[in-house]
Amino acid sequence: MRRALRDRDGSSERGATLVEYAMLVALIAVVSIGVIQRVQDGGEEKLDESDERVSAEDNAFYAPAASTTTILAPSSTTTLPPITVHIALNPTVTIQDATGNRWQTTITYTILDTDGNGVIGATINGAWTDGGNGSSPVGTCTTSSSAGSCTVQYTKIRDAVPDVTFTVATITGGTFVWVPQDPNEGTTTANCGAFC
């Protein structure tokens, strides 16, 4: 290069050398910018082409996992249909002697469904007639076996009282609905008989 910058007689000119250097630097800068631009353009083209070459399988592979949403059915409570019940005819009445001029009685009722089967969990609620002057008359009982039977009791009734009557007011529990088959169903009288 030095040889190119000297003239024929061997002397060099300082001004010409600076101009040539400036032109050389400018040329290098232009070429560098062009190369960088070309590399950038080529990279973008490669990226564009790579998108076109992605197959359906590739998309499936890279696709995000599909999310599933489970919609729960609203919770519901099952309402059982009502069970129609009635009291069997001729409940069992038991009379016993008690000490001190007293007597006592128990009445066993049987609760049946429309098919004549005993039901479990039916509660009888009722009351004894006043005047017995007994001890804590029991006016409620619940059937606990498939026989459908339960017992109410009245103890220490005065001998001066010849009879007491128990009347069923309601039958509750579960979905039981009491539908009497007789107008006097659930009303039972106990007589002291020989024990008063």
C-alpha cells in the first residue's frame, strides 16, 4: 500500500494518504453495514421458512395441553314418598295388680302400612284420660322392629278408678302419614277388672 501511495519520484504526499484512508474506512463501514443487514434479512427469512415447515404433528406436539372443565351436577336431596300407616285393630291390653290399692295397664299398638306390614320408626304420641292419679303415665312409644309394635303404659292407678283411656293424637317419624281406617282407631280403654 505504501508503494501505491508514493509518486514516481519516491516522495509521499501526506494529504493524499489521509483522503485514501478516509475512503477506505468509509468503504469498510458500508460493506460491514451491508453484510450485517444481509445476515439479519437472511435470519428472518429462515424463521419465516421454519414456520412454514412445521407439520401438523409438530403443532400437535407443541400445542399446550387441553384443559378440561368438569361441571358437577347440582346436589339434590331425594324426598321419599309418604308412607301411609294405620293402627291395627284390637291392640293388646294388659292389666296388672299394683301395691297399695293400685293397678296398672299397658297397651301395645301395632302400626301397619297399606300392605299390612309392620313399620319401623313410627312414633305414637297420645294422652291418657285424667283421673287415674297414677305415676308418670307414658304417652309415647316408637316401633323398633319389623313387627311394628310399641307399648304405652300407665302405672299405680287408684282402685277407685275402674278404667282409663288412651287416645293416639299423632303418628310421626320418617315420612309416615297416619290415615285411620276407623273413626275410633287409636282410642283404647283399659278396665281394672278384678284388680280394683
